[in-house]
Amino acid sequence: MDWYSAERTSCTEGRNKIAALDLECIFNQLVGSVETGGYEWPQKEAREAVNAYRSFLVDTLELEIRYKEDYPQDARAWPSKAVDIVWHTHILFTEKYFDDCDAIFGHYLHHRPQVPPPVYE
């Protein structure tokens, strides 16, 4: 198997793992009531955001495969605001997030948000 085939196989395997992720606990948190710690999102929007999060994970995986150890910080996939909320919610389920990251990436995927510059008055 040549290098390209090995990388493609790795990406295909990762895509399959991402597609198979059980993210129902995250969906339930998004649509759940505020009284139970949820966000009360409409179900359609929550489902779309979870699917967009899966796409974000695929994009992140593909970038990691492409760059390997020389992964520049500016080559990161940046989530939309909705995807970022889904990502935060996934992280709240710490054991699941750790296990999911390990299965997909082989390591913990750190969340490094863009922080706006300080505002001086």
C-alpha cells in the first residue's frame, strides 16, 4: 500500500467512526429544558448543529492527517458558533469526549478558542 492509500484509508476509517458516534446525549442536552441544564434549542436546529459538528470533526481529522506532526495552528478548522456550543456540550461529558477523541484522533482534541483582543477604555 502506498502512502496516499494509507492516508486515505485512515481518513475513511476516521469518517466512519465520526459517523457512528453516539451524540444523542449532546442532542438531548441541546433540546432539554433550562430547568434540567439544557439549552431549549428547537429539535431541527439541534440536529443540524450536531451534524455540522460531525463535519467539523471530519475537517479537523483531515487537517491532522494532511499535516501530521507539522500541524500549524493557523491550519485549524474553525467551528461556527452553533458548532462551538455543540463542541462545548460534548466536552461536558468528559469521559465520553475523551473516549471519542481517542477513538477518532488517537489523542485528546484540545479546544483552543479564538480569544478577542482586550478592550481598553
